Amino acid sequence: HSSDSPPFSRTPRMNFQKLGASIAGFGRRAFTSAATKAASKPWRWSTRIVAVAGGGAVALYVVDGQLHPRPSNEILDDLMLQKPLNMRKERVVVLGSGWGAVSLLAQLDPFKYDVVCISPRNHFVMTPLLPSVTVGTIESRTIVESIRAICPHVSFVEAECTSFDKDNKLLTLVNGASDINAVTPGVKLTRSVSHNFRARARPEFQMAYDKLVVAVGADNNTFNTPGVEQNAHFLKEMKDARAIRGAIIDSFESACNPGQSAEDRKKLLSFVVVGGGPTGVEYAAELADLLHEDLRSQFPKLKNDVSIKLVEATDKMLGMFSKEVSEATASSFQKEGIEFLANTFVKEVKPNEVVIQRKGASEKESIPASVIVWATGIKCRPITNKLREKIGLDIQNNFRALVTDERLQVKGCNGVYALGDCATIDGHPLPATAQVAAQEGKYLASQLNGRKTMHTDASILNSIRRQYWALTGVTASKDFEYAHKGSLAYIGGDRAAADFKSAFSGALESVGLPVMTGTMTNYLWKAFYFSEQLSMRTKALLAVDWIKAKAFGRDFSRY
């Protein structure tokens, strides 16, 4: 080293320019090699399937958006229809948001009709799954879907129809969401409740229509039994399921109170279901599952005090099903510890007991009951009775529903249609089921779509769709024909029953599958209702709820 050099040897400086060039060259060679291999090797089947499925999903989304355009204004204008028919679309007003209404709304041509849905609730409820909500197997949000979400092309108004002018084609509508009138007189409202009521302040208004579809469903029929409305729970709406769930929790928490006597505990843990139809049977089955699968570990000393009784006026449960299904259900209930009281009539419902009378007996009996669920019979809603009276009871002579012809037009009232539980076809009565209502809604939509109107909005895609309907005969004028597709019911213990007699024109019956019961049928039951969910959101939630209930148990907290 020279005298000017430091006393240690210097490390040779790295040539970063050469290193960068080497790395860049290696990258180019690797990329070129990978590109050459990819070009010489065809796409894998998995990649092709994903690409095709993704492209198809995007295409379907775009096409569906074009065929179901959203209304330009969410606030309805021209309420009284001042414009002439040749300058506007015909207005179809649908009362209701149940199975029949939603099936109709989803299929109606929005380029031909100005579609308006009016209902006191702004959502659709998957009613067959309500019994599962009462015990926490399924969460409440899983089985509801906003009308605006599933029918984006429809104008929705949350209101209730109270009056009907058939001559001038006018409806009178009021606030349909508020429960102010249901508050007990003299009871002071809490701050949050009173604020909620003020937010629901909506004025009365009138609306004109060109065509009216009544799909309001039906009310629970108490058969004038004293005390039912005051002391029993119904199971037709989401609020009913929530109330029952809270009552079940109250019963067990109250029974755990150290101050309760042994006799009071048994009374608190006595559950009575009135009605042996699908709703009553499925609720009783779900309640037994809750007891055996979850509450047995949380309340081990109370399990022997619990009693579940199902009261039915006839000699068998699930009367609309075949005899084999009824017998299988009775056998399942016996295993689950549910007592079936056949040929038994309810004479009165008191706050903590049910008064019954058995067929052929002269004396009445009293059954202690903490939670009473009334799941039997339907009757007309007030608006349905008003429509019957306006048309004339000599024409509308069925006190249970609006009478229609074979094309679902209400007798004695031109331009008014009815479907679902609030309607019956003259001479061809059908069961009040979701299956019937959904088929009627789809049928009526096809009939209305096939009719000529004075004004139709231009759309290339929609014109292609109309030509397809015409070629395939979808919109051909014809009478309604109900096609039975079978009946399903959950009967407890992870078992279900399916009755396919006369379903699918007897196809399943011909191959030896008229009736199915057991665990495998439960998977069929779940698969069916999974497929019936109206959106991917509710499908995903339903699957998660079922898995969560099996893996971690049902949620028994109150909030």
C-alpha cells in the first residue's frame, strides 16, 4: 500500500450495471420461456370452465339488467293517471308481497306495464322456514329479502289498501308499517318507540290503476275460540317467529329461577301447538330438536319437566298428505317425546292453560301451557271482505276468499285479478299453499305479457324475448292448470317426509317413489328450500346457518 492508502485493504467495488443487466436478461429469458410453453400448451379444462362460467355470469347479469330496468323515479308520479293510454304504459298494481305476488312481479314485462307493488311489509318471507326461526336454527335475516332487491324493475310503496272503488279504478292507501294502533291504550311509549312511530308518519293518498292484482294472503282463523288472539301466538309473519323465540327463552329462564316451585316449573315448560298441518308439525319438530340437541346440555335438570303437545281436531296429523306420511310422522313424534292429541277440540285459550274437549266426551279438560302456538285455519283479510262487499255478496258468495274464473279474474269486476290464499277458482278449489300461489303468479304474468297494449317502451332485447314467448307458447291464452309437484314436511330428528302421490303426473309414483321418509328425505327437504331461496345472499346465509347450528348449536341468547 502507498502511504496515502488507509491501513486496511479496500473491498473491490461491485459493478451494479453488469448485475442489473444480468438480472434483466434472466427475467427476459424466463418470461419468454414461460410464454412459449403457455402458447404451445392448450388451456386446462379448469381454466376454461372458470372463464366460461365467469363470462356467462357477467353476460346474464348484463342481460337481466337490460330486461329489468329500474324505475327512473322511486317516487311515483301521475298517481291519478292523467296521461292517455297511448302515451304511457298500463299500470298494474299488485297488492301483497308474498309467494303469489313475488312470482307475478318477477315475470311481468316492465316495458309493457308500469308495475307497482303495494304492501305493508317491504320484504318477502320464506314462510315454510319460519318454524326454524322460532328456535334459532335459522336466523331471521336468512329468510327475508327486500322487494326492491329481488324485483328492481318494480315501483314499491310501503302502504296498506283500505278502500277500493271499482267503478273509477281507485285505491285508498294508508300507512301500512306503523303499529301505533296496536299499542295498548294508556301505555306510555318509550323514547325509541315514539321516535320510530314519528319516522313512519305517512299521509293517506289515492292511486288509480288499469289492472289490479289482489295477492294479500289470509289471516289466521280462530274459529271464534275465546282467548286465542289474546293468549296464543300465530306463525305467519317474521314478528310471530321472533315473539315465539322470545317466549321459549323466557320459559326456560323463568323455570331456572330459584324461587319457582316444582309444579310451576312444569307449567312453565309445557308447550302446546294447536293444529296438525305442516306449520304446526314442523314447529313442534323444531322445538323437540332444540330440546334434545341444545337445551339438554344447558338445562340438564329441567329436561324431564318439558312437555310438548300437539292438538288436532281430526284423527291424524298432516291431513293433506298420504296415510303413510301421517303414520311416519306419528312414529317420529313418539320417538321425539311429542304427545299427539287426536280428535281433540280447543274450547278456550287462557293465559296459562288450554281448555280442550275430546271427541265423544262430555267433560272438558285443562292443559297447562306456557307457550301456545295457534297454527290452524285461515280467513279473509279485511280488505278482501271489502272487495267482496263492493262487488256484491251474491256474486262473491265464498266467505273464505275472492271467487275467480279459470283465468284468475275476479268475478263481477273487470280488470281485477286475485291469486294465492285470498282467492279460489270457482268450481276448482285448490289448497292454500305456497306452491299454488307461486304457480298462479307465474301463470298470470304470462297471460298479461301476452296481451296487446296501446303503448310499449322500445327494447331490442325485450322484443326478442317476446318473440321467444310467442314461439314457445308461453304467453298463449289458456286457463290456469295447477301442476302438483309433491309435498314436503320436516318431522324432527333430522328426518323429513315427502309425498309425491299424483305429483309430476304420477311419474315418481310409477317408479315406486310415491312416499319418502327418513334422513335422506331431510337432505331433499333442505335442497329444495335452498333452491327456493330468491338470491345468492339468502342461499349463502341459509347454508351457513345450517352448518353453524350443527357445529356450534343454536343461539339461545335474547337480544
